[in-house]
Amino acid sequence: MAELNAFAMAQQQFDEVADQLGLDDGVRAILRWPLREYHFRIPVRMDDGTIKVFQGFRVQHNDARGPCKGGIRWAANETADTVRALATWMTWKCAVADIPLGGGKGGVVVDPATLSVAEKERLCRGWVDQMWKNIGPRMDVPAPDVGTTPQMMGWMMDEYSKLVGNYTPGVITGKPLGGGGSLGRTEATGFGVIYTVREALKHLGIDPKRTRASIHGFGNVAQYAAIGFIEMLGGQVVCVGCWDRHERRAFTYSKDDGVDPHFLLTITDQYGTIDKDKAAAAGYRIEDADAWISKDVEVLIPAAIEGVLTGETAKAIHPNVKVVAEGANGPTTPEADAILKERGIFNIPDFLCNAGGVTCSYFEGVQNDMNFYWSREEVLAKLDQKMTVAFHAVKDMALSRGVYMRNAAYMVAIDRVVKAMQLRGWV
Ligand code: GLU
């Protein structure tokens, strides 16, 4: 993964479709790079009294369709380029989901597991202290991502509200329930993945009850993708794969008669590390990090981090795999894409597949604005409808232009963003 530069990958994907669309040079120049970015240092008083300074980022890629939108990641290996890539993908994600928002992403270079609760709170407030003049419900609305939680969103909303002197829940989404959050937000990304898998299987004429899935990850997205695959589609999940923070390496947790995500949740800590002894005692096989890739399943769901399916690892994909559903952002490199294409595997590209999270974030913002909250059923029904429409828009584009699903998703998204730029007179 060391060789992967996520932003170069995002630009490469964009360039390919820009060529296919014959996009104007000026339009390309706007969309290949973020419109604005902020790099800042966040001083935090640690519990032992010392001051530590953390590197923070916020990248605002494009706001032609509405305020920038996207999560904040806390990761030890965060760089300006990972944040740029993720911000770019958010522009395409909001456009493909057809929600009136643009793309942004934030980051902090930190391993959250190294901080106490109080230090996390101070780092959250410190991030807002640096950025509050450049975010807001009509400007740029952050949310959780890898390494951040609803509680952190609550602290950040509080800090912003204090600084502007007004309760402003709509400045950030993914907030806790009772603190301005929306019902359904926790499960939204994982369930959204499953709505698109359901539509893909229908399109391919495959009975979901006869399918098995292999899932990479066991964080928020993977957990609810696993629950949804079993409970909504009636399929079986043969494994999940995830990071062990004690051993600083990943493992795959397999069970031939199907994993039970509800049980696994009871033995998973707050950072997503599964207790290996308890898993083994319950009959789980603990395998190598990459074992999930070669499982004999119909559906592969990479739902953790970017760059896991590469030109090398994708060769191990089992011949029975029919669908790759990208719950993570950027899990498939362009070299792996070539292998999927050649083997005729149906791809549900990341910014379509995992758009459920930001779509529910949009619903959260709408509820904050009107100060009236929907039931979980209403939220999930609206989410299903948005995801289903988005899936079919991309699938129809793929069929009508004879292109790969990822390129079709780019075409739908770029078209909508360019149209907004034209309507606003930018191009
Ligand atoms: N971090 C999530 C994503 O990558 C959600 C973003 C949001 O809700 O704004 O889509």
C-alpha cells in the first residue's frame, strides 16, 4: 500500500472519464484539484500537562451544488493527499446520490487509540477553533469518518455553537441521538451498501438468499453491511477482516456456517479490535489479513480502507465472485479495476455504494434546519429510495454508454457538477 497515492488515483480515475466525455480543459482544471484547502496546527494540552501540536487539514474540493460535505478522519498516516482524494470523492458521492451538497474532507494526523477521552475532546475543540470561520451549515459541514465518533461530532458542534454564539446543530452531522443526531445515521452507510447490493443482484438475476459475502472491515460500515446482508437479503457472511490494534496487524475472522455480527460486536472494543481468544472459543478461524479476498463467495465487500484490492491482491479473487461492493472509499486501485473488468465482475463503485452515510447526513441537516425529527423508519425509507434511484441512474448510464460501472458513476456525477457550475456561470 505504500506505493499508493490516493489523490493520484482519484485524479487518474477522473482523467479517464474526462477524456471519454471530451471535457473542456477549463472545466477539467477546476475539477482536478480542490478549490480550497486549510492546513493548520492544533495545540492540545495533554493530561500530563505538556502541550502537543497536531497537524490538521480541511479540504473543500467543490461547492457548485451546495455546501461542502464530508467527514473528518483521525489517522496516524493521514496526509494532505489522502484528504484531497477523499474530498474529491465526496464531490462525486454527493452528486451521484443527488443531494444538494459539494465535497469536502478533513483530517488529523493522530492515532485516536493513543488519546484519553479528555484529550480527544480537547483535540476536537482545537480543530474547530482553527476552522470555525471556514465551516458552517451553508459553507462546509463535517461529519465522522475513520477514527472519529458521534460523541466527537457533539463536542465539535458545541464548540462551534459557543464560538458563533448560536446553537447551530447543522454545522456538523453524525451527531449523537439526543444531541441533534438523526435516527438511522449509525446504520446508514452499511445499510446503504446493502441496498445497492440488493439492486445489483436483482439486475444480475441472482437470488440474494443463495449468496455469500466476504467483508473486509468491522467498523461502522462493515458491521451494518454484515447485519444488512444477513437480515435484509437473507444471505450468509463467511468472514470479516479487521485490524488488531494490540498486534498492529490485521486478521480475517471466518466461520463456514456464517459469522454472527451481533455476537462479534459483543467482543469488539471501541476501536474495532475483535477479541481473538473469545472469537476462537466461539469457533471462529483466525486467518491472515488478506484471506477475505480469496473466499469462495458471490459478493466481496471491502468496507474498511483504501487500496486493499491492488493489481497483485485482486488476482486472488475467487472465480465465483459476481459483485464487488465498495463500502470503503477507494479500496480498488486502477490496476485491480482492470482485473475486475476483464473478469466481468460487477462493480458497485465506492462513491455510489457507500453514499448512504452522507445521504443520511443530508437528512440530519434537513431535520436540524426544520427542528423536526423523523422516525427511524422514515429515515431508512427515504435512504433506500435515494440509494435505489442512484444505483439505477449509474447502471442505466453503464448500459447506455457501454462503460464500466465506476466510469458510469463518474459520468453521472461529473455531468451534475458541471451543470451546476454552468448554471452558476462558473464555466
Ligand atoms: N465520512 C462519510 C463518507 O465518506 C460520511 C460523510 C458525511 O456524512 O458527510 O461518506
